[in-house]
Amino acid sequence: MTRLEFAITVGFHWLFVLLTLGLAPIIAYMQTRYVIGRNPRFERMTRYWGQIYVVNYALGIATGLVMEFQFGLSWSGLSAFAGNVFGAPLAMETLVAFFAESTFLGLWIFGWGKLPKVVHLLLFWAVTATAYASTYWILVANGFMHHPVGAEIRNGRAYLTDFAAMLTNPNALYALWHIVSAALVAGGGFVAGVSAYQFLRRTSEVPFFLSSARAGLAVAVPFSIAVAETGFRQIPPLHAFQPMKMAVLREVLLPEDRGPYTVAQVQAELAARLGPGDYAPPGWIAGAYDFMMTSAFFIVVLSLFGAVCLIGNALARSRGVAFLVMLIVPIPFVSSTLGWLVREVGRQPWAVYGQLLTSQARSPLSPGVVLVSLIGFSTVLAALAIANWSLIVRYAHRGPRDTDLRGQEALPHKESPVALQL
């Protein structure tokens, strides 16, 4: 139940983070276009997509706090063993996300119409930079759990010996590029999909949402391909450092071609080196992996299809085309969740691969306490998720008129002739 509780917590949190990371560069681009080109449409786009970003960010912070709390509550064994090593990157992640990023975002929210335009723009680029810096630091900590480097074990605890090795851990860096690509696909697909939804509703804001769809698909198309490329780059390190995960995936998905190692062979090698035990993760991760790969293919196809249908504004004119482009919105979130399951569950039974078993990492809590905690956290997370998605749907449905991000100036309800240029 402890593992289930943490999986639910991280899973919910990741859905918020994915959209936050994906939307930030797109909004920064929109505001840059406004500041440089003075096109009022891009200011309205910044406000419209920015308010969705703010809602998602705020509730993502709340789920992140729940996740941080669980390290001390449910995983005291992990904290005791590896706290000396990944305590520093976790602290950096907290400082960047909860202090620097939130400060920059607060200044950006309340700075509309009050700060110089260039300063206001730089604030959101700072928000974007700190969001990705936060991702890097959390993956440094997570990468150590998958491939412990830069540390030595003394008296049953890990002590940091090479900070540079931990910062350049290949497991963390490969995962970083993969996650960044997935987030940009999710953000670009979300912007394109919501724009397509507005075309289904026969919105009067056609130029606005055509520009939004172009921006979203300009990101989603290349990074949908990059997701696959960065995913394949992780396979050689997995063969080297987590051979059991690769053996399980290959044996289930390619039973006629099991490669150089079978599950039984890897099990025998690990048992001889680490002692008796079952070191194979559950076989269902292969199904999750297969579904993830299939959904990634559909993302590429739908993104390319949407980009082609921008020619001649077919996306705005055809309800069938708009409906297909709308499908881009949920697929990256499903695919990324499955990828997270493959990554984390595939590491089992290890909390720190080859060093600390998950059974050793858990806190000595009674089943009743864990059950109460599971129900409580799940209820809170579900409430936050429902609130987040309800607000996002409300803003997406309402359109760009009368956005909540407003400065001292009044927003125009009709675009000027210059703004109507596509």
C-alpha cells in the first residue's frame, strides 16, 4: 500500500508538471512576439494561455507538497540511507520551484500594465528557466535511485563522494531530454487541441486560435519525433545498468528474440552477486511499454496531420479535422504516465538500484496507518485534480475574452486590422 500511495501521489503530480513544463516556453514565445512585434493578438494569447498556466501551476505546487511530505512519512528508510546524497538536489529543487519560480511567476501575474514590457517578458522567461532547472534537480535525485553514482556506502548509508558524477549521471540526463520532449509535446498538443475545440464550437476568434494552433503544432511536431529518439537513446544504458528491466521487456514483447540475456540468466547473475531474492519486476510493465510506444506513434501522426491541415486553414473549416486534432490533448498524458510506470516499476524490487530494497526503504508503519494515509492523500489529490481540470475546462471553453490576467489597461474585444493578418 505504501508503494501504491506514492505512485498515486507522483502520478497526479506528474500530470500537473507535464502541462506546466509544456506550456511555459509556448507562452514565453507568445509574449516575446508581442513585445517585439507589438501585435495585440499575441498579448491576448499570452493572457489566455497564461491564466491556464497559472491555475495548473498553483495546484501542481499543492500536489508537490504532498509528495515531499511522503518522503518523511512513508520512506524513512530511503531517507536514512540516501539522504546524504540526494538531499542536496532535492533541496535545490525545492528552492528553485517553491521560491525562485513562484516568486518570478507572482511578479509576472501582478506586473501586467505596471512593469516595463521587456522586464515583464524577462520575468516569464525566468519562470520557464526555473521550471526546467527544477526538473533537472529532481531527475538528479531520481537518477541516483536508478543508477547510484558518485557515492560510497559506509555503515549502511550512502555518502556523496563525487558531486560532478551525480550531476552528470547518464540515467538522469537521458531521462531529462526524454521528459522535456514529452512535456513540450503535451503543451503543444494541448494548445492545438483546445484551439481545435474552439473551431468545433464555431468560435468568432478564428485568427486568434489559428495563431495558437500554429504555435502549438510548431512545438508538438518536432518534439513528438524527439520523444521517440530520446527514448531509444535510453536503451543502451538500461542494458548496461538495469539488465533485468530490459530482459523482462524483451522476453514478453519479443519471445522469439530474447537477446543476449533472459530473465532467468539475469536472475541467476544478480542472485550470485547480491544474494537470494526475486529481482524481476512485474511482467505487466511490458504491456505498458508497448502501449506507450503505440500511443507515441499516434501522437506523431496526429501532430503531422494537424500541421498539414493548417494549410488553407482546413483546421478551422472542417469539423472532422478539428475533432482529430483534439485527440492530441489526452494522448501525451496517458503515454507519459505509462512511461513513468515503466521507469519506476521496472526498477523494482529496488528503491536504490542494487543498494537498497524497497522493503528496506519503507517506514515501519502499521497497515492501518498506511490505509488511512492512502485514503486521505488520494482524496486530497483527487479533489485537487478535479478542481484543476474543472478550471482549465472552464477557461478553455470561455475563450480569450475577459481573461483574468489583466493589468490597468482594458482589453480590446476585437482585433485591429493589423492583428488580423495571419
